[in-house]
Amino acid sequence: MRSPTSSAGRRTCMIARRPSAGLRANQDRLHLDAAHIGVIGGSAGGHLSCLVGVTGPGDGLDPSGPYGEQSCAVNSVVDMYGPTDVEDWKDIAALPQNRQQAPALYKAFSVLTQLDKDDPPFLILHGTADTAVPLSQSEILAAALKEARHTVSTGDHRRRAALLPPPAQAEGSAPAGADLL
């Protein structure tokens, strides 16, 4: 089995996969299109969103209930600056052991080891000013998805959004406060 092997990792992934089954079970009441359910997350949530997207029923992560008869699959993944190559990155506090003690655990917890050609489309967003998760984590994921023959969209956010002070208003120029990024 290629899914996360620690009990905490498995439980977290199972909990994250459950809402899509609940949405499918209630699609008529909620007026949803069950063929268009996606998952989005940032940082650790980005990692979890990726795992939800790349794991399937064969990985033993779909809960038996409630809504056990419904698919937990998602149709798209939005990863915002999530760590994806934890096998080769750093020790993760949420895991019970470090990389030297449990290399198989870190391999299973790495999104990269879960990829296959049947995974849903990904949108990867990662700012260059991120100090918690290196941009290389998203670059590695994008390259691995392309290698698995995926279409990958990446957000190129070279400038951080900021509220700029209004410029001195010259005659005939836009009103003060109109120059916002």
C-alpha cells in the first residue's frame, strides 16, 4: 500500500477524503455537480489536499461510513505552497519518527511517491517570499506531475500583494487611494 502509513497520517487523510463523499450523497439537496468537486489547501493543508487528490480507494483511505457507498475522489487539486517531497526535505513534527528512523514512512507521506497518470488536474500556487516551505517544493511537484503526463497550471506570483500608500494626486490623475495592488 502506498498511502501514508502512520496511524495519524492515515486518519487525517481519511478525514480529509470524507467530505467529497458527503457532498456526492447530498448533491441534489445542495444543488451540486458531483463531477466537479475539488480540494484546496495551503501549507500543511496543501500537502493534505495533494494527498487527497492522489490517493484512491485502493489505498485503504476511504472511510466505510458515513456515505461509504459514495466515492471520495476529487476532480481537481489546488495546492498553495504545500510541502510535497517530505521524503527528501526535513523531519516533520506531525510524524512519530524522524527521516532516519522511518524512511519508509516519509516516502509514503510524500506526495511525489503517490503520483500516477490517473490523478486529477492540479493548480499549484507558491509565492517566492515564502519562508516556511521552499518554492522548490512546488517546482518539484510541477515537474513530477508533468513527468506523469499531467497538465499543470502554476501561479507565477513574483510580487507580493501589498497595499500601497496613495501617490500625490496630480491634476487630472486618478483619485487618491486608487493605486492598490
